[in-house]
Amino acid sequence: MNIDIEAIENWVEETRHRWKVPAIGLALVINGKEELLRGFGQRDLDLALPATESTLFAIGSCTKAFTATALALLVERGLMQWNVPVKEYIPSFELYDRDASAKITPVDLLIHSSGLPRHDLVWYSAPQLSRKDLLSRLRYLEPSKDLRAAWQYQNLMYVVAGCLIQELTGMTWEDFVLTHILKPLGMSNTNFSVRASQLSTDYALPYVQENEAVRRTDFFDLDAMGPAGSINSCVRDMAKWLLFHLGYSTHEIFGSTSSLEKLRTPHMPISTPPRYKELSYQDYCLGWVSQTYRGRRLLYHGGNIDGFSALTSFCPELSIGLVVLSNMGQSPAPQAITFGIYDRLFGMSPLDWNARLESEQEQSRKMTTLGREVREKGRKPDAAHSHSLEDYTGTYSHPGYGTLQISQEEDGSLSVRLNELSGKGAHYHYDTFLLEFEKLPSPLPATFTANSRGIIDRVSIPLEASVSEVVFRRRAAEELYDRSYLQSFVGDYIAESKTVAVTLDRDALRLVIPGELDISMIPENLNTFVAINTSSIYAEFAVSEETTRLILAGPEWAIEAQRTTA
């Protein structure tokens, strides 16, 4: 194999400049030897600090292969079986689809066959959530396919895999990967948090490109999503990771090469047609994508998170491994560099991957522009909203996606906040507003709905294109959920021949008329409650020093009752 290091370095620099990437880290291993470990460009533009082979970058979803390797270790040690349902290991595990909850296995978690689409805003808007929080929210996320019906990329299932490790070993995902993977391989400069990276003396700052300008962006804290993408590493360490997957240090982790082969085995076909004739259809393995390029099989995985893009790959047939790390968010540079280097190592005429990817970006821009034009064409600019702007403000909640807060600024504009994601709201037409969040590429239409009593009580937003719009319901002020406040309404209320029993059910009131009604109600305003599943049934309590009176009303009926016991 002819290895022209100078040609490879020139290609990296050409591509780095073409895509305005501040820094690139490159690791190339061939036949068990580290042929090239190098940093290119600057890890910090303001201070003009150079990137080195030890510079830390976020590797994003290249982390998934580490999580898959950790599960393979559990199987090898007899702690888990690949095809035993997850629920047998984590009894509290629940998905929206009960059948999928009962059948989904550890393999399904790793190969994106759960039936769920991405639902990424669940975690991206709420980095403060714990893994336990994320696990509990899965039951409220609608699937778009049946279990194993199709490949759909899904980060949250890797969080479940991390929880599985902790459940079976008593060790956090971080501790397990550190103890059983990083230390045995000598990956001493690899960590699990951007906070740890910033304690280093050699780390890359995150950047993004807006139009033609390159600017700093914030680090994104991926701690809870760790098993899906929180690892930070350098090319010196990642070269050791490549050598392991190429079989040169397998014994440091696995007792048998069969575990390594299991990770490389295709499990789920990806139906997306190949973009170019040199590429085959893809299959998903355990934490790796399998695809042939110019007749050679590659295993690879990309990674993207705020301010960083990465691509890890290897060619088992020729014993080549390649890692490209960068500190530019959503950059095509790692992909262009990777395919360009394989062209040269395969002894084939290099294809112009920069031109190809520029063409793809231009097509994407045209589609975005056309989408905005189509949306604007359907707008009714003279269609006013039905309520005052103040009536749309308040707190809305969804059990899976969390809290949406809408408030009115002094200038009359609306500000919005989805958990920790801030933005602005502007009227579009009728009761639809466009919500424009700081970190999202396109505005989201939000349609408000009033209940039968004319109160705006919910908002629907298409947060995941392949499923129903996510409905956030208005949530009353937090003090109205105080247990002592709710307890003050508990008791039996008598209305002629009927008794309405009011009891406390977590943060709701349960109202029961024996043989006729059994319904849970949540606070709407002071002393008023609305049914959880239908806004057409509501209750109003009139509180005095002498007694408490209840009016319980439905679409065509009402009951007035007085409390006899408390």
C-alpha cells in the first residue's frame, strides 16, 4: 500500500480551509501502526492556540460504539443476553407502545429499531434532566413505526442502554466504560463531560458558521445523554480505539474475538438509497454503520454536537483506521477528509468530495427556501388571533417534552421557553404563532386551542415530523399543586341523593360519584379544576368560613353539592 503522508496532509488542510474549520485532529492507523497523529489549525482562534494530537474534541455519536462495546462485555461475562427483553432487567422500563415495551431487547436499543423517531428535543431542550428522568419520559413519546419495522435513528435508546449497564453492574455508564474500556486500552486523555475537557490544558473550543462568518458557540452539556454522545477525546487516544476494533488489542477487553465480530455484524438495513454510485446501501451494526465504498467495506460512525463534528471509521479488509475530529458544528469536513483519504489509500483517483458536499448543501438550502415560500403562500395575513395576546401566555406542559412557557414582553412581543431553550413568538395567522428558538434552524408553528368555555388551554407543536403534533396543556401556577392546598378540598359533598367523594390523587383531585363518574382533575385557576382527559368537565369550589360548596359541571349537566366531611 502506497502511503503518501504529504498528500494526505495537504488534502486535510485544503478541506479544512474550504469549510472554514478552525481545527482538525487526524488519526490514521494502518496494519497495526500509527502512521499519522496530528492536529491541524487552531483550537482557539482568539488566542491562536494550535491543535495537537492531544487536543480534546467532542466526538458526539462516535460514543455509541463505546456503549455497544460495554454491552458486549456484559454479555461475555454472563450478566446479560442480547435477545432477552430489556424489561426483564429494568422492570420500570415503559414505552408508549406496550407490546414494544414487553419485547424490545438490548440489540434493539443499539440498532435503532425501537419504532421511535428521534424525539431529540426531549433532551436537547432540557440538559438538566437525569437519565432516570429521561427513562421515565419514554412512555409519553409516540412511535412512528412498529418495533423492528424500520431503522430510525434514536439517541434515547442509548440512554436506556446506559441505564441497563448501571442496573446490572451497580456502576454508572461512565465508571464502567472508564474501568473496562478506556483504562485497559490506555485512553488516559478521554473523558465524559465538557466540564472535564475545560480543565485540560489542551482542548478545542466549539465554533459554528453562520453564512460566511465563524463564531464561538457554547459547549453543550451532554451528561444525561452520555451513552449516546458525551465522550471527548483526542486523536492520540482514538488511534488506540481504532487498533482495538481492527483486532490488534482485542484481548485487552474481550476474552473472545466473537464479541468483536458481533459488534461488526449487520443487524438492521437502512432503507435510504446511496447518494453516489461508489457507495452501497447501509446496514446498522452495534454502534457502527456498515457500507462499501469503492468496493471496500467500511465500518464508521459520525458525531455532531454543538460546535463539533467527527467521523470514526475503519476498513477491516485492509486494516486501515481513520478518525477525523473537528471543532465546527455540522461540518461536512470530516466526511470529505475521510473519503478523500480512503481514495488515496485504495490507490484510486481521488473524487472531489468537497464539490459533492457543497452541492448537497446548496440543494438543502434550496429546499429550505422553497419550504418557507410554500409556508408563506398558505398564510392568511389578515386572519387575526381570537383572544388577546395575554390569554395565550402562561405555562403549558407535556409529560414527555416538559414545560413550555410563554410570556408577553413590555413591547407586546411574545417570548417563549421550552425547558432551557429560549426564543421568540410571532403571530402567523388565526391562532397559530411561529416560535423561533435560538438553537433551532427553522421556526415551529404552534397552534393554540380554546376549550368549550373559551379558555386557551392547549397548544400543539410539530416537534417530531413523523408523529402527531405534541400537545402541551396549560398548567396552573405551581402553588395550586401544593399538597396542603389540594388537601383542603378533600371530603364528601352531598347533592340531593348523590354523594361526590373528593380524594387526593398525587397532584390531582379524584372525584367519584359511585356508579356514575370517576374522574381525575387538575388545577385550572384558584379554586377551579378541569378534568385531565377532557376540558368539558370542570369543578369550582366556593370556600367560606362555614363550609365549602362544589359545582361540578359537564357539557349538558351540573351538580351543586355541599361538603359534609373533611
